[in-house]
Amino acid sequence: MAERWNARERIVYAAAQSVRERGVSGTALRDVVERARAPRGSLQHYFPGGKDQLITEAIAWSADYAASTVTGYLDSTERPTPGGLLAAMARGWQREFGARGFDRGCPLVAAAADVAGPEPELRATINAAFEAWQEPLRAALRDMGLPARRARSLTTVMISALEGAIVLARTRQDVGPLRDVVRELGPLLDAAVDG
Amino acid sequence: MAERWNARERIVYAAAQSVRERGVSGTALRDVVERARAPRGSLQHYFPGGKDQLITEAIAWSADYAASTVTGYLDSTERPTPGGLLAAMARGWQREFGARGFDRGCPLVAAAADVAGPEPELRATINAAFEAWQEPLRAALRDMGLPARRARSLTTVMISALEGAIVLARTRQDVGPLRDVVRELGPLLDAAVDG
């Protein structure tokens, strides 16, 4: 799909992939441009704000992608459930690890790990990205019958457990942690609707 | 307490703190030595293997610290419960964020974020560190009455949810995610013992 994108889009995508592998500090602009098969000058042309602008856009792109996993599940499922939604999000990661190995984690966690402390503006950008993912998730849980407060806290639990399991899966090189989280939390989430 | 440590110990501790703030790629040896109030030459003296050796030791130090939060809870509690153990681990983080702000996250997650992909040896070190934390946690859950398999998968859930909530708390600058995870998962964990 990256083939049809223009140079600007390819650069944002390549930056997001680099952050997933190496964090923000480890991301070199030269590598990003090469990875995007973009002309050297295009970086200055499209991103006059430099690395900060590029990372900001890569994080926003990642948030859109994460949110699309929620809407994708809702659009493709007759009777959506909270446990089914968690399983669908985890399945995306299991597929990714199966197809491409464990080198790339979540870009939001990677960015938070090295810039949330020292760079307040990027920290706010990462927070907005997590919000943009959590908002459709909360709305989905409310639509499934959960009261607003419970939808909010279970959204936190779903995202937290998923993100932690991604880290464990990568370090262990095994999708087991994702399976554990889905198996243990699915019934809890579904019971919250029925209860 | 860092006052009584020798230069070598102070350097390992300072490296762990830097990884917590900036990841491995963002950690500069010069800053670590300064932070540790150690003589410039001490780095080469104590860590002839350079940055990789220092980071490896900082990760191992972090694993010991994480494991000590488990034994600390068990030693100080008359009737330990899985939910109580999760709450105790979360409380450590809430105290840390309350006392020192949100600049420092978990060193294992930070290291995984930027080196688990590109550096296989450090990836294995991080994995061993997570194992050294999970092993006493699994043993504790078994001692509380959980079958081995369930102790294993609920350990994964506890660590995953805690780690994810730490990331969300840092980006949001609010300990709410830690509270949500404890409130939602505590009853699930305790029911696993009673059930």
C-alpha cells in the first residue's frame, strides 16, 4: 500500500516505523528518508519544523491507525462485545509479530519511553494520541451497554494490558502474553456488560 | 541512600534513572557519570565493556528492585492476596509519581522500546529481567492457592496492566490509570483464588 503514497506520506510512515523499532532518540532522519525512498531535500520541504514536526505527525498517524482498529472491529462484527474488541486488537498484533517478527512495538509506548519526560510538547502529543485511541474505545463500550464511568476505566485496563503484553511479547519473542491477556480479561470485560 | 553507595553502585543507579527518563539511546555516558558524582575515569575502570555493560547492569539492578517489591509486600502482610499484591506494586508507582513527578517510567519498558529490536543481546537481558520479576510473582500467586498455569497467566496480566498503566499515567500526568487497573483487576485476581 505504501507504494501509492506520496513522498510526504511515505516519510511519516517510515518515521513511525523507525520509532516503533528504535524510539524517538534512536530515530535518524537520514534513515527515515532512505526508508521512505524519498529525495533528500523532501524532508526540509515537507517538514520545516524538523524532527519534532515529523515525530509529531508520526505519532498522530499512529493514533489514527490505532483508532481504526476499533472502528474496523465494529464495522465487521454483527454482535460486538468488549472481549471480542480486545481480542481483535490483540489479533492485529499477533498477526504483525507473526508476519514481521518482534522488532516493532507500539509507537506511542516507544515515544513515551524516551521523550515523555524530557520533552513536554511531545508528551502532550503522545497523550492526545492515546486519547484519540481511547475515545472510540470508550464510545464502543458505552454502545455495548456499559455505564460511562465503567467504560472509561475498562478502556484504561484494555489499553494498559494490551500495551504491556506487547512489550512482554517483544522481549520474550512469543505472542503468549497477548493470548494470556485476552483469555483472562475477555470474561471480565464481557461480564461487565451482562452484570 | 545513594549517599552510602560506592562510585560503581552510584553509576549503575544513575544509568537506570537515565534509562527511565530517556531510554537507552537517549542515555549519554557523560551525563550518567556526572549524575553519579563519580570521577570521569571510573566508567572505563568499572565498565570496560562500555555502554552495553553498563546498561546490562542497570537492567539487572532494575529487575532486582522490581522483584523486591513483591517480597516486600509478602514480608509486610499478614494475609497476602493477589489484588493486594497488585495494589502494593501500583502504590509504589503512585508514591514515586507523587514525590518526583512523571519524568521517570519503568526502565525495562524504556529499554525494550528502543533496543529490543536492534540489539538482540540487550533484548535477552531485558527478557531475563522481566523473568526475574515474574518468577517471585508467580510463586506468590501459587502460595496464595492458584494453580501453576493460572498463576502464570495472571502474572502476565498483572505485569502487563501495570506497565501499560505506568505509560498512560506518565503521558497523562495523572495516576488515574494505576487506580483504574487496581480497582478493576483486584476483584478478578482475588476471585481466581476463591474460585
